[in-house]
Amino acid sequence: MNQKKSTQLGSPTRHFSVLLSPTPRGARLARLLATEWLRTWDLPTGLTDTAAHLVAELASNAATHGRLPGRDFCLVLHATADVLRIEVTDTRGDDLPCPQHPSAEAESGRGLLLVEALADRWGVEPGPVPRKTVWAELNLQTPEHEASCSGATGGLF
């Protein structure tokens, strides 16, 4: 594990990275480590929960679709005063993710739709060969992340 804390022009930045096995256990550990690391920053509970869901989805995808025997995936968390960036790098750069709309009966296939719904931005960066990095960002200075509760907003029909 790698943790860094630095100051750029008076604004603290924090960085965490870890290599994990591309297994369900590695994906679960990614979420647990990210949650504990984010709690040390005293971020709002709603933001920590959202970030944990994003880590879980991205790590699960790396363990399921980016898995090559003997090659780990890397989880990186990077935060500034304004943005939390979550990156998961795996060794299947030939298999770029694309959100799909599965049938109502499908038991899987909704992970990137959740990432798309939860993140303020997300994307994929190919390379260096044979890797790819799937990333998601959360704005830290938005009103919805200042509240300490989580859940949907809006009225019921």
C-alpha cells in the first residue's frame, strides 16, 4: 500500500494506491480499504458511501472482466480540495468497458450504469500495453456532497 499526503499551492492532496488480486476477495478488499482510507479524511458520509460503491463496481469489473492469471489490478485514490478520483487499472487493455442495458431478467451487467449514475465524470484510459485504467471522479465541493445523508432526491409519484 502506498499513501501520500502533499500540499500543492496551499491545497492538500492525498493519494492512496494498492495492488490487489483480481478475485472477488480482492474486489471486496478494495472497497474495505477505500472506505477506511476515506473515513480518515472526515468526508461526508454520503460521499464516502458513493465512493465505496464506485470502488466496488470498478474493482468487481477488474476482477471479472480484466482478470488475467498472475496479474494484479491496481486501485488508486487521489483527492484534492475539489475532486476525488478513483482509478482501477487492470491488464486487459484489449477489453474496453462499455455501458450496456441488460434485460430486466439479467442478474448482472449493470455495473457501468451504476458508475455512470453515481460519478460526476468517468472514463477509460488505454495503456500502456497491456493495461487500461477505468476512472471515476466525484466533485467534493458540490451541495449534494455537503449533506451528511445519502439516498435519492425527488418526490414519489
